[in-house]
Amino acid sequence: MFHVKNHKQLNIFDPWGHLGPKRRKLLAQSWSGLFQEKILTEMPVETLRSHYHEWNGRPTKELYSMMGLMVLQQMHDFTDDQAVEQFCFNIQWHYALNITNASDAASYISHKSLWTMRDFMSTDETYNEIFDNALQTLAKLFKADLSKQRMDSVHVKSNMRNLGRIGLFARTIKKFLVNLKRQYRSLFDQLDDSLTRRYLGKKEGSLFAMVKPSESSRTLDQLAEDVFILTQHFGSKTSIHDMSSFKLLVRLFKEQCIVADDTTGSAEPKAVARPNKDVPSDSLQNPSDPDAGYSSHKGQGYQVQVVENYTEGDDKQLSLITHVAVESADRHDAGSLLPALAKLKQREMAPEQILADSLYGSDSNCEQAQKEHDVTVIAPAMPGNQKKMHLADFTINDQGWITSCPQGSAPIRVKKISTGFSASFTPSVCSKCPLFKQCPVCKGKKAYYIRYKHKDIRLAHRRRIESTASFKDKYRFRAGVEATMSEFDRRTGVKHLRVRGMKAVCFAAVMKAIGVNIFRASRHRKWQIDPLIPQCGAFLTVLAVCCLIKEQFKRRLQKHIAFYINFQPNRLNRLKMAF
């Protein structure tokens, strides 16, 4: 039965009065106070109504607190056992979830209830609505400036083992044979005993972990042949086609194997493993996590696209994560910018300018972002060939015509062609030029030519702007997103998740992003209450380190700190007590 509590209703008596004024103040000023006041009441509990009967059955756990529990578990990176323990005994969690009743009905949760709620929310993708509601609430509460944002990605490793190609083949075949033996024993008994013992035997299965490098190619071909035999043998049986393990086996064969031409004259085709370079990056990485991809730069797993707002200058504003999207690790960053801007525009949070690195700043992305979303993308152009000069080294007028080369020579003629422009230079000048090997001009029949498109002109214009001081002053704020990635991992553990599969990874990543926003909003609210507290804390830390290094700096630094805090006696006494 659907059960919720009205958390906006006021209490006649303070349920937290027994804590005392000091502890009560600490709770109200911490993240738990912000969560209870602003986040908990915005939980979309109505999306869960379809999973429960309106009046029949036993009442559910209070659903506001259950949804809040899902957020708190991910933002603190707790296991299920730790989350259940904190829900039962932690006063700070009780305050955040507004659990005022000490009975087991309100303050206890079983692992089964935890798993069921997580499954409902991940299947219905309720986490996206929680993220939107929390973001809208915090942005409105703290009047966050969303006109300037920045974007980057972080690699995420799911809870799967890194497998080489031999291990991948052996694990996928074993997974299929185990499921076949459980569900269709009669079909399993029809297989050759040597094949089944090779993968299901205790000693035989470990042989694939001890393959010599010189024998790896031959072992891969043997594994590919076994996969081919299994797919051909069960390919005509419709009852096997619906097995997820058989689908993985068929996928493995398509991505990793080819049917080679038999030179021995045998009528039966023979399968061999593909060369490593021919295996696609979106291929199967582990049968336990078929959604994971491969990045040659960062490895197996997923990547999370993160967008956050920022401010320039000394005006300290709240920085919030405004967009989170989970992708397979094989996806290129260039394809993530426009969908992110589209979702931000849908939420009415689209920025005026966005900072990103060169992987996002392709020419097509910059043009479409300006035309479709009215967003200026500030990103350096791809460097290209470092040994060659670019069109940016030439002098180009407003019409796109080259007026002089890097050495100051004017072209003979510049004309428009179907693909763009063509400029021709005198052969006697270009052949004797000391920079000819680095120059992009090519030798023709009558002259030396350089042909370029409108896209090349735009890239040349961008490269010239990149060398200016104004661009560097704007683009230096992009480095701040690295601190967000560090906090994202350090506070919530997003880089190493305990789950696998796209559905579970999306749930965990988005919930952890909500937690980062809550932590940041809590710190910002403390700074608004007393802006001097965090600064004095930093000065006290530096002071303590310096005094450990050299005792004679103690008095001098005490005078500076006392002057900094306006000679307030109570803070000066605390400063002296720190020594």
C-alpha cells in the first residue's frame, strides 16, 4: 500500500529538541539540514505509485525517506550494509530524512526493501527527475549564475574484471555452457565431452590463464573455432536464441572472429580470431557487463559527461553540476556536446558560453551550438600536424582570400572553386623558400597551390584568437572542472563503482552528482552565514605547518592573523590555543 508522509506540515513540538541547542544548530547548518528543508520535499514519490496498490496490502516504508536513502547512500559511497546501518542508527541521517519516530516501522529497513526500491528507481529512471528537481531548487535558492558553464568527462570503471581476449572467449563460452546445462540438459549432453570439459572442468579451465605469449595466437584460433561450433550447432534451435548468454556468444563471434578460407581442401569452414587492430572499440569487454566499452586512452568501462556552471572574478557564486550523462567508454567526446546543450535548453538552463577542451570543440560543434542553441563554445582547435604550418600562419582578408604567405610573398591569383578557395604562388619564390618543407602549398604544373575551404578559414581564425591574451584569460577557467572531477571521485567514489551494467551505472552516477551538489550547496550556505570561517581555517592550517618548520615565525604570523581577523579577542584566543 502506498504510504507517504507530509514533510511540509509543521510540528506542534520540536521532535529534535532533545538534542540540545548546540547539536541542533550543527545539524541545521550541515548538509542534513539543507537536505531536509529543500531536497526531501521535492522527491518525486508519485512516480512510484504505479508499483503499489492504493489501499490493499501492507503499507510501504515512508517513500520520501526511501528515496532520500537512495541519494544518501550514493553521495557517501556506502555499501548496502553500511547504508542500512546508517539508516537505523545515524541521527544525522534521521534528521536529513525527517525520521522523527524511533520505532522499527520508521527507523529500520531491510536489505530486500533497499534492493526493491533501487530496482524501481533505476528501471523507471526516476533518478533523472530527482536530479532535475534538486538542481532547480538549489539554483533558485542560491541564485546560481548559469550563463557560463564548462564541460568535461570522467572515466568510470564498473565492477567487472579486466579480461584479455583469451579470458573473454573462455569466460563467455563457460557462461553459455553453464546456462545451457541448467536449462536444457538434454541439448547439453549432445555436445562433445572434450569441449565441455575444456571450459567446465576445474583444472582444464585454469589452463587459459597460463598461455604463453608465443602460443596466444594458436589458442585464440582454437577458442574461435569452439565459438563457431557452438553458434552453428545451436543456430537452428529457436529455444536457445532467447538465452542472453547465447546472444553474447553470437556477438562475440561477430566482433572477434572471421570465417577464413580453408586451404586444406576440407568442405567444412574454419573460424579464426581477428587481428587485434580489427576488433572494434564497442566490442564485448566482459560477459558480466555487456554494456561496457573500450577506450584506447583510459581502458574498459564507461564515461560520464559532466557540465557545471562557474563564475569569473572575485564574486563567489555557487557552482553546481547541471548535466550528467553516462556513455560507453568507446564513445567520442565530440558527440556529447550538442545533446548536453539540448537537455540544458530543455530545462531552461542553457548557458551563453561553454568551456571545453579541443575534443569537444570541433568546427561542426561550434557552428551548430551557435546556430541551434545560441551558445558560444570556447575551445581550442585541434592542433593537427605539428610539423606543418597551418592556414592561420597566412594573412587572410575579410573575404577569405589569402593576401600573403608567412614569408610575406603575395599570391599570383586567388579564386573561388567548388570546394572553397585556391591560391597560387610564384614557383621561383616557393622553390627557394626556407620554409617550403613546413608550408602546406603543393607543387602544380604552372604554380604552387594551396586549396582551402570555409571550414579551414574558421579554424585559422580560431587559432589566431587562441594566441591572444583575452582568450587565455577566458579559457583558464576551464581547468576548474578538474577539481570537480576530483571531488566527484573523492567524495562519492564515482570512478570505481560497485555495480555493472548501463542501468545501474546511470543510477549511481546521477545520484552521486546530486550528492556533490548538496555538499557544495551546504558549504556555500556556511560561507554565506560567516564568510570568515573557511578563510581563517585555511590560515590556521598554514600557520601550524609553518610553526612546525620554524619556531621563530610563530609570533610574526600570529600578529598577521590577528590583524586579518580584525583583532577579535575570541578568535585570537582560539588561534593561540591551536599552538
